[in-house]
Amino acid sequence: MTSDTTAWVLEGENASRGTDRPVELNQVTPRRHPGRWIAIVLLGIVVMQVAHNVIVNPNFHWNVFWQYLFAPTVIAGVGWTLVLTVVAMLVGITCAAILVLMRDSDNPILKTLSWVWIWFFRGTPLYTQLLFWGLFAVLFPRLSISVPFGPEILGVPTEWVVSAGVAAVLGLGLNESAYLAEIFRAGFKAIDRGQTEAAQAIGMSRARIWWRILLPQAMRTIIPPTGNETIGMLKGTALVLAVPFTLDLMFATSAIANRIYLPVPMLMVAAFWYLIITSVMMIGQYYLERHFGKGQDYVQTRHI
């Protein structure tokens, strides 16, 4: 019985007895948690001790950290890392959407091709795939259009088309498409099948059903893991040296570290910028989740 219900019962009893004396309710005292405060104090002491040891430790070379934190090559590396992340994610999302449509198709050939794509790119390491794209121009020196098993009609050197930047984007984006395809498929599978059947019953086209019915609802399930994959993609750009792509943040800081023979402060510079970019991405993910979750939050509130 709640406090409001208790007050109503007591007031009813007083009214039946003919008295107007106000009812005194017991004051609820919040439960104390001394253990929490003790844990917070102990944790604060440990954090301050660790922070003090890191700050005063001369081996971290904080002067070098501040010297190169905003160096032009480092800032350029941050920019190229963002470009690689955004473009590779666009490639991955586009390919993943196509793969989902192929998996949902009635054509067994398209279903098989989609399954083989996902099986291959999820089953092989990202670093191996990047190495392959880095060696693509060596394996296939020329891209050409030719008569089957006959002479070449038109061709160009592969290195003109698949440069280091293109190879890095393809390696990251195609690998990511396999993971995103499964995320997208799970998001659409979570939607009640009856909604698709109802939309078909009123004559909506298949494309319109995907765009107006399925996609807005699937975004609630898709966005959180896609945000995690984007953050993983950001950190995965540190592997593009295998291509080799030599403009990203990790290569820029490693080059400076090799020149000054101080790897620790330059690793901290790279870690600082990765944390900043990741934090901004997490904020954006939060607002996207809140936007697409508006209807769901309303339904849950009404249900409660």
C-alpha cells in the first residue's frame, strides 16, 4: 500500500469518526549506504595516486607530448583518419544494404553470393585483406576490357585506379560490409512480419515498404551496434600501413617517434586524438538513438 493510499484510508476513518484532526504520516527515511561512500573515497585516492605518478613521471616526457599534440603533420593525420573512416563506412553501409536485399531475395543465386561474401570477409583478418589490396597492383598490373579469352580493347595500369587511398578504403569498407550486413539483417528480422503483410495488403510496393515501414523501425536496433562498428573502423585505420597508406594519424605519430626516438609521448598523442574523435562519435550516436527511439519510449511509458 502506497503512502497516498494510506493517507486516503486514514482520512476516511477520521471522517467516519467525525473528527477533522489532520493525519500524521510516518516520514520515510532513505536507506543509508555507507559502503558506497567508503568505496568512492578509496577509488578517488587510488585515481589521484595513479594520476600523480603519471604526471610527475619523467619517462612520459610531457613536454614532448604538448610540443607535438597540435603539430601540422599530426592534425593532417587526424583529418585523413576521419576521411578514411567516413568514406569506408559509406562503402560498408552501401554494400551491406545490397547484401541484405540479396539475402531477402527469392533468387537462390543472390542469396548464395551474399552468404559467400559475408563468410569470406568475416572469416579472414582485416590486416590480411589490407595486405591483399596493397598488393593488388602487383597481382593485376593492368585493368582492361577485352574480348573473352581474346585481345584487349581498353586498359589502364592498375596503380592509376587502385591507389593507396583507394586500396585502404576498399580494404576497410568491404570488410566492414560483412559485419554491417548481419547487423542490418538482425534489425529487420526484429520487426513483426505482420507489418509487411499489412503493407502489402494495402498495395504498397516492396521498395516503399522497406523505406517507409521497415527502415524507421529497424534503425532503433541498427544504430547502437553500427555506432560501435564506426568506432571500431576509426581504430582500424591504424592498420592501413599494410596498404601502405602513409597519411593517417598512427603513421604520422609513428614517423615522429622514430625521428626523435621517443615512442611513448607520441603514442599518447595518438591516443588523445582517438579518444577525442571517439567521444564526439558517441555523442552523435546518443542523439541518433534518442531521435529514432522517440516512438518506442512513448509506447513503453504508456504500457507502464
